[in-house]
Amino acid sequence: MTALRTRLRLYLVTDPELCQQAGVVATVRRAVAGGVTMVQLRDKHATTAQRIECAIALRTALRGTDVPLIINDDVTAAVAAKADGAHIGQGDISPAKARAMLGADKILGLSCETAQTVRDADPAVVDYLGLGPVFGTATKADHAQPVGFDGLAQLVALSSLPSVAIGGLKANHIKAVLGSGADGMAVVSAICGQPDPEAAARAFDGFAAGQSR
């Protein structure tokens, strides 16, 4: 569990449109060189076959880095591509079914936006929680009402599971994220939308190593 908490520190969620210029694989490779500790492949408009193809390419790019690859929503793709795990939302496949498909040795993350969904998350099934959104974000048009850092801290306190803050977060939010008790932060446009993903990741300073500033 400690290893997972460390890997959640700087969690990159890909966006195919923001990564369009360099491509998802090249963006991820450069971001990991800059300090990203976990990668989630998220492409809401891709087919399962397309996600599998991209995930396999990402696995190759991540080989030797010890950075886990997680697939958003599509557990079938995660299994077929032999990814390190999957991340699901409240409206997706149930955590129990996702766990059955993934097996016991894979990582399973669950998005939680309310106190009740955090309480309902079973530590015997789910490995970590994605909590938020902290702020509104253009990369997820259907997000729930933002909770802010006070709301984030309240959600973190309700579960013993590792957690990652999500929703509109940038490098200047590091101190507040750590102060909430969350183990890390998930970012999209702060890295994917930048001309130099490696430099953008490095802007998070020593956060990947657990240091606040």
C-alpha cells in the first residue's frame, strides 16, 4: 500500500486532443522523464480496440520505468493490453465485477465525488480513490460540483484507502493537496496541454518524491 501511495504522487491522465501535437505516447514518455509517477490512458471517444492498441504502445514506452499504466473505464481493454490496472467511475462497471475481470494482482481505482460514495468504497475490492473534482475543468465537461480543498480533506478523512485529488489541479496546488491528506494529484492540461511535457512535469518539483514546498 505504501508503494501505491508513492506512485499516486504525480498522476498523469492523458487527453488525446491536448496531446495531439506530439501524440499520447511521446507526451507520456516525456512526462515520465519529468517525474510523473503513474499514467492513466483516458480516451472517451476511442473504441476498445483503439484503447488496446494505444495501451500496448504505452506499455512499451513505460518499460523499465516502474510507472504503472491504468486504463480509464475500459476494463476489457486493461485486461487485453495487460495494463497494470483500471480506473472506473460511479456510473461504470461495478467495482466487484471490475475486480473479478482484472484479478487480484492488478490496481483498481474508483472515482468518488460524495461522502457516501467514499464510505461505500470497499477496501477489499478497490485499491485507491480518485477524489473531487477539486475545481471545475474543461477536460471533463460532465464533472460534479467542485468540492474545493476543504471538501477534499473531508473526503480523504472518510477512508483509509490511498487517494488522489482530481479536477483542475496545477503545480501551485501541491501544498494544498498534501495539506488535505491526499497522497497525490491527478493532472491533465497541466502537462498534456503544455509545449514541453517534461518541463511541465518538472514544475511539480519534488512532489513525486513526497516533498511539499
